[in-house]
Amino acid sequence: MSGHSKWNNIQHRKGAQDKKRAKLFTKLGREITVAAKEGGGDPGFNPRLRLAIEKAKAGNMPKDALERAIKKGTGELEGVDYTELRYEGYGPAGTAFIVNTLTDNKNRTASEVRMVFSRKGGNLGTDGAVAWMFKKQGFISVKKDDIDSDEFMMIALEVGAEDVVEGDTSFEVTTDFSDLQDVLDKIKEAGYTYDEAEIEMSAENNVEINDLETAKAVMALYEALDDLDDVQEVYSNFEIPDEILEKLG
């Protein structure tokens, strides 16, 4: 498992499901609000909003909460003015971290992110410290189910995917970040169902963690950052082999 925003495997290990759902809805709501403020409330003319809505629906976000988030962004309802901020830093074993946030209080967010890095064995860096190690890409996960592998790969590449990797239970499709929505729409039109789609920062080279204690330390930093209320996504370049990941519980 790699340490980027495809964090379902990580999340399944954690308890307090109701609390997680509430935090997830908060993050989804903030993204919807910012997307609507930035490009308007019509998802047909706002790709960022359309993708955010699809993610919210995939996460079973209540319809009324979704609609409120849009109205806060368009000004129909009073809402909080969020600012997008990115933090970069280093974790144990030389791992690199990018932390994307949406906040209504820059000082609070900076303090919380800095404290987590310090307490969990990392160091907060300056802008650009690790971003050069990552590439902005579109990512789509499609469940394998009864899909013909060769046919799906051919269709995905024909509609603009840069690469398709077949995993045990799903296909991982990567695109240029600007083509994500177009490729996603065409995959859906071809009759395939996706279970995750997003723009992410993908590490050019991963740091493989083969030591259990180091893996615990890296995961502790990742999870502590992800748990912060203002954090939307956490990306990293660590990779933990399955046999080590299983020992983490």
C-alpha cells in the first residue's frame, strides 16, 4: 500500500465509524462549498463541483447536506469563507508528505499541522520542499467484478487514460489531471462503475518501508495528519508491503 489519498485500506483499520463518517462529510462539504464558490453551483459547467458531488454521493453523504454545501458556496446560505493551503514536510525514514487543507483560520491550521509533524517524528518544510517529488494526476478505481480485463483496458486507453493497472479487486486508471472528468464520463458511458475518482499527487518514486517499527511511525504521522479537521488530503511517497501492513493490525 502506498501513502497517498487512496486511503480506504487505512481507514478500514480505524475504529469509531460514526465519527469517521461525520469527519468525511465535513471534508466533502467543504470541498463542495469551495468548488461552488469558485465555479458556480451548476455541476454541468463546473467540473470540480461535479467531481466533488460524485465523491459525496459515493460516500453516502446525505442529499440535504450536499445541497446546503452548494448553497453556502453560491451565497444562497450563509457560510464560512475557506482558504486552500498546502503544507509540505518530511516524515520518518525520509518519507515526503504533502498536506492539503481548507481552513477558516490560517494560524490554527498551521499550528496544528506543525505540531503533528513535530510530535510524530517529522519536520514541516517550506513551500516546494517535496512537491517536486510528486506529479498531479487523475485517478479512477473501477471494481473488477465480471469485467473482461483486455476489453476494459482497451476502452480506458482509447478514451484518454494514460495507464491502467490491474489489481486483485480493481483496475487503477491514471489520467492527466485535466482529463480526469472527461475520461470518467466516458468510462461511465461505456457501462462501467467506478468506486473512487479524484485528482491526486502521485509520488514519482516510493520509499519502501520494510521495518515494522518504522511502518508504525510513518502510519502514525499519516493518520494524525489525516485526522485534523482542516485537512482534506494527505499524500506521501511511502510504500508498505502487504506482509508488514498486516502486522499493523
